[in-house]
Amino acid sequence: MARGSGIGCFGVSISLDELPMGFTIGLIGFSIWHAVILIGLQAFVFAQLGLRLDARLGERYRKGAEKLAGLALIGLAILLLGEKVA
């Protein structure tokens, strides 16, 4: 369970993740209220899904899930790099 500075770092990482979304929403002229509702709904749904999956799967699949997430991030990085180079 995260405590103290771990929770603070988690909050900062989420805020930094949302910063580009805020810039994009402003640039395309999307309604701030629609964006707030959609982002909040998405965050709530996926947080609940994650909590429920973790409660059921727990330790049994933790290592495999970490490897899969790492591969997904590497794949995304390769995709973005390929898009930037092309």
C-alpha cells in the first residue's frame, strides 16, 4: 500500500500525464465541461475495473502482467518512434 511520498509521486505522475490532454483539448476547442465529464467517467470506470481485477487475480498473475505492460509500452514507443521517423 502506498503511503506518504509514494502517494504524492503518484499524484504528480497523473497530473503530468493529463497536461498534454489539457493542451490538446484547448487547441481543438473542445468544451471543457464535456472533457471533464468524459475524463472523470473514464478514470472512474478503469479504476474500478483495475481494483476488481486485482482483487480476483492478485499475486497469481502479477509477474506476467508486469511483463505484458512492459511489452505494451515498448511496442507503443516503437510505434511512436516509427511515426516520428517516417
